[in-house]
Amino acid sequence: MDEKLLLDNIKNIYRRISHAAMRAGRSPEEVRLIAVTKKVDEKMILKALDIGLRDFGENRIQEAKDKLSNLKSQISDYKVIWHLIGHLQKNKAKTAVEFFELIHSVDSIELAEIIDRNAEKFGKIQNILIQVKLSDEDAKHGISKHNIIGLLSRIANMENLHVLGLMTMPPYFDNPEMARPYFKELREVRDFAIKNGFTLSELSMGMSNDFEVAIEEGATMVRVGTAIFGERGL
Ligand SMILES: *Cc1c(COP(=O)(O)O)cnc(C)c1O
């Protein structure tokens, strides 16, 4: 993809983000665009940086580690924020803490404990989101909404973790309106947690196909890949 098309795509996404936010009576600045760069190469990431994007999401640890190592010297002048958006296996937690500013996919006490221990080793407070599973698809990860308060209470005692909010991934629908109930439910789960005394501000929800609906329902972070970089090869 050439720089011109990439720029057009990014402008177009920002315009759609603004419109969706305004429809919901929200400020567009409340919504952070995370450019999902899985299967996108370093050259393209550099172009996106050049255009002005600073938040990037990766879903596989090894792929992210390789890219970040290759990019390191070229991007040290930029304040780049790397988001881990995919499922995290416990044995990869150390690398995740080393490379990512925000881990979106914490879904168990055991995983939280391992991240906490690794963050302590790195002398870092690790920012995390709790991934909530609101559908009954087997393939999706995430904690049940009924166990959220329990998980948040346990994490509150972990000194090296900072929970910023919640993340979810609804089933895929051709019609984005079908995803709306899931986004609304995540917002309600967050509000319930706030009522129970937890400070959670972020809602990471919405992808290329449905980010506008997610914003109307309160998303503060949208994770967009295909609509920026085009279809991913296999
Ligand atoms: C791939 C991926 C996205 C982006 O998907 P697109 O449809 O390409 O925008 C968002 N979130 C997660 C967790 C992903 O794995």
C-alpha cells in the first residue's frame, strides 16, 4: 500500500471516529485509535508513524518481539505505545511485560499474578485491561462478567499492576448493529464495577467492522487493522 492510500484510510477513520463520537454527544478526543499491525510489516508501521499514529496493537508475542527489535533504533525518537490485544499465554508473560505498555487481555487471577511478578522484576507498573467474554463462543477468551468483581478485588492487592479498564471482542457480524448489545453490556459491566468502588475508565472495544457502534456505546479505545492497512494476507 502506498503512503497516499494509507493517509487517506487514516484520515477517513479519524473522520468516522469524530462523527460517531459526536452522534453520541461525546468528544472525539475521548477515543484513542489503536492501529492493529498484526501481519503488517515494519516498513508499513514506519509509514503509519510518519503519518502520525502512535498507538499500535499486536496480537502475537513472538511476531511483536521480532518487529519491535527490528524497529527499535528507528523509532526511539517517537513516543510509541504498544498494545497487546491478543490472548496471552502464561509462559509469554515476561516478554509481554518487557515490550507492551498496555496488555488488553488479562482474564484470570493466575495470569494477573504472573504479570505482576514479572512487572516487579522489571521495576515497572504494568497497565492492563481485563478481557471480558460476553458471548458463549468457545473460541473467545475472557473472564465471565460474574467473576469481574472477584478478579478486580484480587488485582487490587497486586502492587505492580494498574487496571485501566475492560476489553471485549463480540462475535463477528456482517451487520455491526448486531454487536451493539455486547458493547452496551461491557459499558454496563464497567459502570457496575465503578459502583463497587473500582476506578476503571477505559473501554477497549470495536474493530474495523464495528468501531462506530462501539464508540456510540462508549468505547475509549478502538482496535482497527483492516480498515487502515487493508486485508491481511494469510
Ligand atoms: C485483529 C484484531 C483486531 C483488528 O481487526 P480488524 O478487523 O482488522 O480491524 C482488533 N482486536 C483484536 C483482538 C484483533 O485480534
